[in-house]
Amino acid sequence: MIPYAEEDEVSEVFGALSAGKLITVEATGQWFGAYQQRVHGRQSVDSSSSSEEEEEIDEVEESEEDQTLLMGLNPKEWKKQDHYAVLGLSKLRYKATADQIKRVYRQKVLLHHPDKRRARGLHVENGDNDYFLCISRAYEILGDPAKRRSFDSVDPEFDESVPSVSQEARDSFFATFRPVFEHNARWSNKKRVPQLGDENTDFDHVNAFYNFWYAFDSWREFSYKDEEEKEKGENREERRWIEKQNKAARQKLKKEETARVRQLVDNAYACDPRIQKFKDEEKEKKLAAKRAKQEAARQRAEEEERARAAAEEEERKRKEKEEEEAKAQAAAAKKEKEALKKQMRKERKTLRQVAKDYEYFASSEEERIKMLEEVDKLSELLSLTSLQDLNSSLSCGDRDRAKEAFLAKVAELQDQLDRDKRQHLEAANKSSSGGGSGGGSGDRKAWSDDELQMLIKAVNLFPAGTKDRWEVIAAFIGQHVTGSNKNARDVLSKAKELQKNDLTLRQGASKQAFSNFEKDHKPSTSGSMEAPSKRLETAAEAQLRETGTNPAPWTADEQKLLEQAMKTYGPNTPERWDRIAETVPNRSKKDCMKRYKELCEIVRAKKAAQEAAKAKKS
């Protein structure tokens, strides 16, 4: 019943109490029996304990085996004896408590003390030969915790065998290794020793179990097996020597014990079926992670491929649109160019026709030839606007006014050409005279028109790669220009200067050079043959003259001449392919254009092959 609260106390309720139960208790046990004897016999505690001791003495009995063991003991060989067996604790051994050891010792004393045996009329040995000394020695060792620990370390009943690695041990792993680990767990300094577990134990527990045993901390020591006792030494040096020998023997035994435990753990690890299962699971996890990674990489690659394809498709459409626009612009430009060329041809034809109608404003054959050349020069060099103005002036119907307009235009064009030529020659001579240093080409005289024309022609005839190119060009100029004394250094310096000059000068000089070259190599109409006119017409020249094309394969020199001419005459050069054909001997305009298209096809094929190889590699 809950007590009532006093006046100065406060009652509080923290929870409900469970209903009470009635329990029947039966009094039993030896202490309850002693209590009943004291109550009914009116005895004190001391008298009851003494009577109880007498009863214990009367009740102590030993088996014949224990008596035979004690009777056969030799007190001098006490160190070889099993002290647990001497006290009758063979079954309990290291599990026996201090109270149990003390109680059985008292029983042994009551039975085997020499005075007790003499009182019972039994034979007792004299002095130190009586086996009772073995009982006293056993209690002395097992009753002292330090000495008992030393004896337990070399317990003769301890099984030190280690199961081997075999198929039988693998098949019955838990039945084989569990009792061995439990048997060896007694040596651990750490009281909480992990259990071996079973086939369903998780990885963390198994890992902790083997980590514990691989780092096993054993309290087992082997001082009990010391061959000599240190106290028996006669002096300090001898005692030190005995201690040193004992310590070395203990370390050897400790090392063997560590190796034995390590061998036990290694064999268990090798036979444990859970280890292989964990390894297989870990391997499967890694494979699954690898497959997931590969799948992610594959999806990422597919996504990148789709994005790349989309980008390529967009780029392709953009390029197609640009190409279409470029084609449209090119077509428009071409159409405009064709219209311009057509109009130019028309105006040139008109100029020639008008000049022809007026008999070229000449009164003699020599003047007719000269005026014919002027008509050709005007047709080639005048712009469309100038031609239209000239044709308008010539179509007035008055021959004298027409001639006056024609001659005025000729004079105007000639003045313009002379001015341009003088400016370029002055610039070339100025750079040539100022560029030389130290007795170079600066001391030589200026280049003449013929020398410049031969230089441009020689540069085209002897392209880059020709052996001793500049010496050959210098010799070529010396052969074709009388009085020329230019060397290889002069030629090289002048060629570099010409590359910086105006394109019109190079084109005019090149055209004039080839014109002079053709005049020099044409056969004479008279019967006399000069040295240049003795050259026979080649098969390529005959084919070119008859059909307009040269079907022979292109040589390396012709290829170089074509490439150099295409660099010299850019896309904006008027009558570009005509000028290129003039630069390449024995090749017509049609041949040069056909070769250019072939080279373009080869370049496009190479680029397509490279892109295909790159796409396949990626």
C-alpha cells in the first residue's frame, strides 16, 4: 500500500503501477538447513559453523583414483605435477574460483594432514618425504594469483594443436575451428573476445573477428618452465646470469606461441567459406560498378555522338547554305564577268572593225603594220569605258577626226605606260643602289628593260629546285642580252625586288619577254637561217599546233612552272589562264585548266580520305 504523504511533502504521480502478484517461495539449501538447526536446537552461529565443519570432515570422501594419485606423488618432483589434479580440480582447472580452491584445500588438509592420518592410525612419512607437501605446494601455487597465472600458462592439459588446411576442414569449418578458438580465447588480455559466428554472420563481424585474432594480445608467459630459480644464485652475477638464461628461454617459447596462434588464424582464414563468399560478392560488386560505369560511358558517348551528329548536320546545312550562296554569288559574278567580257570582246571587235574600215589610218604598208600593233595594244590595255569612249569618237563618220582621236588615245596610252615604267624602274634602281653594301651589286650599273624581261622569263623557265638556279639565270641573261654582266647575287637581289613591285610591271615584262622570245625563235622568211631559227619543231609543239592540246603526261618541270605561274598570276589577273599558258612551254590554256581541275580533284580526294580515317578512329 502506498504510504501517505506528510504535511511538508508533496505527492506526485509519475506512472501507473502494475497489479500485484502472489508468489510461492520454497526455502531450501544448506544455509537454510543450518538456520533451521540453529532455530530448533537453539545454537549460535559459531557453534553451528563448527558442527558444520565437523560434518564436512565426516562427509569428505575421495575416490580410489585420487587416493592412488596422492599416494604416488614425489615431493621432490612437485614442478612436474598437475596441481589441479592434486587438489581434485581436474575438471574445473583454470575455471576454478579462489573460494573453490581454498575449500578443496581445507578438505585435503582435513583428510591428509599428517596429524589427522596419525589419529586415524595411518602411516606417515618422515620429514619432507610425505606427499602432503605436494598438497601444500599445490595450494601455495594455485592460491597465489601470480603463481597460478604462471602455472596456467603451461597447463599440461591444454591442447596446442592447430587444425590443418584440408577439404575436410573446409566442409566442417565451424565444427572444427570453433572449439579451438574458444579453447585459445582463455589467453586473451581483452576479456570480450569476438565469436566465430556462423555461415550467416555479416562481413563486419567476420572482419572484426580476424582483425582481433591477427592482433591477438596473449597474457601467456612461461616463467614456470624456468630451469633454475634466480634466488638460488650464490651472488649477484650468478643470479643475473640465471635471469638472462630464463629470459631467453621465455622469449623463445613466447615466439613459438605467437607463431602457433598466427598459424591457427591463417588456416581458419584459408578454410572459412564466408571469406570466399565475401570475395565473390565484392568481385560481383566491382563488376556491377564497372558495368554501370561502362553503361554510363556508353550512354554518355551516345549522347555526345548524337550531339556531334546534330552539330555536324547543322554545320553541313550551314555549309550547304553558304555554298549555295557562294555559288549564287559566283554565278552572278561569272554572269557579270561573262557579260563584261562579252561587252569587251564586242568593243574590241568594234574597234578593230572601225580601224579596218578606215584602213588603219595608214598610207603605206609599214605604217599599216605599226597602226595595227597600236590597235592591238589599245584593245588589250584599255578599259571598257575607254574603249567605249574611243569607239564613240571613231564612229563620228569623219576619217580625219577619227584618226585624230585614235592617235590621241595612242599617245595618251603610251605616255601612261612610259610613266609607269619609269616610276618602277626608278624605284628598282633606287632600291638596288641603296640596298647593296660593301662592294656588292650597288657598284654595278642599273638594270635595262631587256635584262628585266629576261630575268622574269628566266625565273619562270628555271623554277625553284633547279640546281645552281641563280647562276643558271645569270648565265641565261648574259646569253640573251648583249653586254650584260649580272652575277647570281645581282639576279637574286633583283628577283626579290621584283616580287615586291607592282603586278602590272611583271605581267607586262613577262608578256614582252615571251613576245621577244617568240620573235627570236621564229624561222626567218628569207633564205638565211640564224642560230636560233635552226631549232626543229618537237612532237609536242606539232601536236599543240595541230589540235590545240598536248596529250603527253605532265613532267615535274612543267608542274613546277604551272604552280609558279598560278602563284604569279592570281585569280584577279585579267586573262589569267592565257598568261599561265604562256609561261608553261608546249601547254595550251586548255591543258593548264584541265591539269588544275585534276589537281583539285586529287586534293579533295585526299581530304575526304583523311576525314574518313579520322571519323573511323574516333
